[in-house]
Amino acid sequence: MTEIPFRMLREGMPIIVLPVFINGQGPFDFILDTGNAVGKAALALISEALARELSIHAAESEELRDAYAVGDAQAPAIHVGRIESLALGETVRRGVPVGVTSIFDGLGEQIGARIDGNIGYAFLKDYAVTIDYERCVLRLEAGGSAPGGVPFRLGAGDPLLMVHAMVNGQGPYNFAVDTGAGHTVISARVASELALVRGRDVALKGGAGDARGFMTEIEMLEAAGVNCGKMRVVAAGFFDSLSAAAGETVDGIVGYNVLRRYQVVIDYPGSTILLAASGA
């Protein structure tokens, strides 16, 4: 087992940042992103700026020719390079491919914070991953079905972590659990089906640029085996492209405003997820 301290990207931007060492240099700021689904041909994604800094050469890859980190064809393409090592805490992977993309360079400029890359499914898939928001610690250990956990599945296309969810007693809907999302989001279609009241318009910042949405409120969200209660959520229209990437309909995203209430255990080998009371 290894434990790695983490911090939030910056005030008002509740995204987990991990210290990652590449080729023995760092630490660099990598986002923990269970919604990063381009992990089959690359262990992690890194920014073009970091690739230049470390003299990592990247080229087009047949496996990632049509891949986009956010499932949006308007997003910058991903090229593949090879690194000598990637270290997260005591866990070191050697001689591995990484995806190189300008997504993080553009996003960093938008939000005023450096982002060197992200860690997603390809790295995490071999572990039971515990995210302790209260202690700001990530724990990696051998997987094997966490007691009390409920099953999750991976997207039929890109391996988004998917769970069934009920919204206001209706459903089930397909929600992705995404540690890279600062807020819980539902599709505009679901908001219309449930006749949710439209609130103020909001801009959503992501790798492909800004998307538009609006604030609304739901009376109840049940997901990953727990009743998360009443909350404000964002309704947005980008789910068609996300669904195309996942290979199935994605109706919503469980983000930070829900996950921070719990100790989140994602057992990838056991295909279970547990949202335990914080401090449990």
C-alpha cells in the first residue's frame, strides 16, 4: 500500500492535484481524473509544455488517431511519446507511453493554474484507490472487492467509470463518477424530462474550451449505493459527445460537490465502488 498527499488545484477550483515525477524530475502537478478515458494506449496524459521541458518526442498513434481526451472532436488531438519512468508515491512504472496534448496548456491559461497532465484509468486500473478528501490523501493498494461496495462498469467505448443513478426518484440513469469534475452535472435532456427549473446560465471550463449550461436543483440523487440528498447541479448539453466516446448514453456526472462528503473507494480489479462516511 502507498499513500500520496494531494491538494486542490486552487481556491474555487476543487480538482485533486497529485505530485508526479517523470523521468526522475518533478514533482509535477497532475490531476486525478477518473473521467480521463484515453488510457488504453497511454499510461497518462501530459501537457505539450511539459513534453518540451523534458524533451519528450511525440508522434501520431494509430490507436489514438481519433481519440480526444474529453470525447469531443473539437478538442486537440493526442500524440504519443515514451518516457523512462513515471512515479506516484512509491509506485513507479518504467518505459511507458504517455499521451501528449495541448488541452492542459489551454486549460491552464483559462483558469490561471499550471496543469502538467492527468492520471486516469490506465494507471489506476490495477489498484483499489481510496480518496480521503478529509485527510487529503490518496491510497493505492491491491484490489479485491471492497466490503460494502456496489458494482460499477466501464464504458463500452472509453473506460469511464459508470454507475446507475436515480434522480428525483426517476431512472435509472447512467452517471459517470469523475474526480476531475468540480461539480455534479446532468444532461439538458434529463433536466427537460424531469421538468427542472432553469436557473442562471453558467460557463463550464474543460479541455475543449468553454461549454454552456444552467444551474438547477434536484430533490434527490441516489448513486453508487448512497442517497446524496438534495443539491444544486448544472444542466449541460455536451453529453452527446461524451456518450459517443463512452459507447453508451451518459446522463450525468457525479463530481466533487458530492464526492467530497465521502471517503471514496474505487476498487478497479474488483469492479466495485464504495462511498463511505468521511472518517470511516
